[in-house]
Amino acid sequence: MLVDVKAPMLSESMTDARLLVWQKKTDDFVEQGENLVDVETDKVILDLPAPVSGKLVEILAPDAATVGSEEVIARIDTSAQPDAIDVQQPENTVDSYPEKPGNNKLEKGARVQKKEAEPEKKQAVPVQPVAQPVGGHVALAEERPMQRVPMTRLRQRIAERMLIAKRDYAILTTFNEINMKSVLDLRIHYQDSFGKTHGVKLGLMSFFVKAVVAGLKKFPVMNASIEGEDILYHGYYDIGVAVSAPRGLVVPVIKNADLLSFAEIEKNISKMSQLAQSGELSMDILTGGTFTISNGGVYGSLLSTPIVNPPQSAILGMHRIQDRVVVESGEMVVRPMMNLALSYDHRLIDGRDAVEFLVYLKEQVEAPERLLLDI
């Protein structure tokens, strides 16, 4: 019996995906669950497992083909048996990666990273050796190499979404600063016991996720989005947290963040960061989100204007903590300060709501006991 192999089901925001490299060839016997082809979506690279065991009799979409959601891309004959197939050593064709002696099977994460890094290994674009004067030195073109590499779908998607936000949104940004002393003191005091109890470190992000959820409850418009001529108010709190991955910045989503404890939020963030680094984030983790938090401070940023992630209406930008002189009770003191930036869609969110929302976040984080008491 012939069984269709279909491309993954894509989310509503994705129209298509691209097949990278088939790991199996026509006439290969495949086991159920074995990876057939690597699929690149706008957000992540996925393995496409064989739905059944059998002989791969037909490949309908070759390497680099663009396919739609659940499009039939191959067929497997389930009546074939493995001992009836003449197994031959695969040649180094475009259907598989060239294998090296003693390293015929790569781990999933390493394989994904290898594919992601391949464009960087392409040879420089050849140029004509025309001499050019540079500071008295005649430089040949060979000394000025260039590379032309294709953009990944993730980078294309990021560029597209940023242009949509700039073109279609009325983006404004409001700023504030926050005294991080209370949170840092709390972390120092309870870090060891928190780690022993929950098996995860107490980070800063859980405080901000908790504060954001409290703020979204108080200011529902910050958790809403524009859909056509309607305003869609979300009755749930799915918080996207931007993390770094080998292919660029990705935004996994903490679903129902309002129902999670500090420890559960930290565990979610830790797991998602690990999956992002190994290239194993699934589409369901990357899909959705009603509000996003981005922390440029981990890279040393002191101030920035984050861009709203459509169709969301607001995004919070965290930044580097820096000791600064501030005035408290008429005296100059040194405190660990962080700049906060809130970018928002002014078509939906008034300036007053945005400013009051950010001030509320500041009050929550500067007095973290409020987050614990839900006040």
C-alpha cells in the first residue's frame, strides 16, 4: 500500500516551508519515525519523520523545493520488506551530505548547525584582478574578497515582519529607568535555596514576566491586537521571550504565563534556550504570543527602541544593569539601574496607557514583594 508523506502542518502565519536536504533517497527502506528530510520554516528547522515503515518509492519535491502546509512530498510503499532491498553505499550527491570516515552519523543538533553554517563556507565571489590604489599601495581585487550567500528563511521572515511593523504600525517608544537593587538583593539571598529546591537558577526574567502579566491584567489594551477593523482582546497571557539561536534571534512563547510560578517560568526559559541553541525548537513553542520581552542587556545594550512583533501591539525592551548615581531622600547614592523601553502601536494604545503601564512595571519590580502578594 502506498502512503503519502506530507509536509508539516504550518501555522496560520506561515504560508510555506522549504525542504533543505533529503536524508533518504528513492528506493531506500525507511523505518517509521526515521528522519526523511530537513524542513526549514520561517522560524525553525524541523526533522520530518517517516509516518510508516517501508520503501521510499517516490520523492515529489526535491532539495530546496518550496512546499505548502501538508503538501504531499513523497510516497512510501508499506508492502516492501527491508531484506528485499538491495542496500548500496550512498554516493555523495545532493541528496545527502558527504560522509567522513568514522563519522557517518551526526547528532541532530550538530547536523542542524552544520547546515546552518554551510552558507558561510561558500567560496568568495570571484572578481577581476583590477589594481586599485589604497594609501600608496596597489591592492589587487583578490585582496578584497566578497561573499554572496542566500538569506535563510528565518532572516527573510525577520526582515519581512520588521518592514510590516515599520510600514503598517504607528510605533512609538516610551522610556523609564528602574532600580534593580531589591531584585538583586533577593536573588543573592535566596539563590542557593531556590536552586536546591527547584533545580534551576533564579534569573531576572521571571520577575519581568510576572510584572508584565500583572501589568497586562491591569491594562488589557496592552494585551490586545488589531484584526481588520476590530480590536481583539486576549483573555490569556502568552509571553514571548526573545533568545539567541545559531540562526538568529527567535521568540519562543511561555504559554499561560499567568498560571506559572517563578520556578516554572525559569524552567521554561532554560528549556527554550537549550532548544534554541540545539536547533530543536518546535513550531508550537514559537507560535502565538500576546506580548514580547526582549533583553538586549545580555549583549551590553544600554538603551534601544525595540520593534513590535506583529500582530502584537507592544514589546518591552530590557537593558544592561549599570551602577549610576541617583537621588534618594535628598541624598546621592549609587544604585544598579536598568533602562526600560516600551514600544507600542499608537493606533491602538494611547500614550497615557503606555506610560502608566511602564510605570506600573517599574513599581512591581522595584518592590518584588508586590509580585508575590499579587498587589
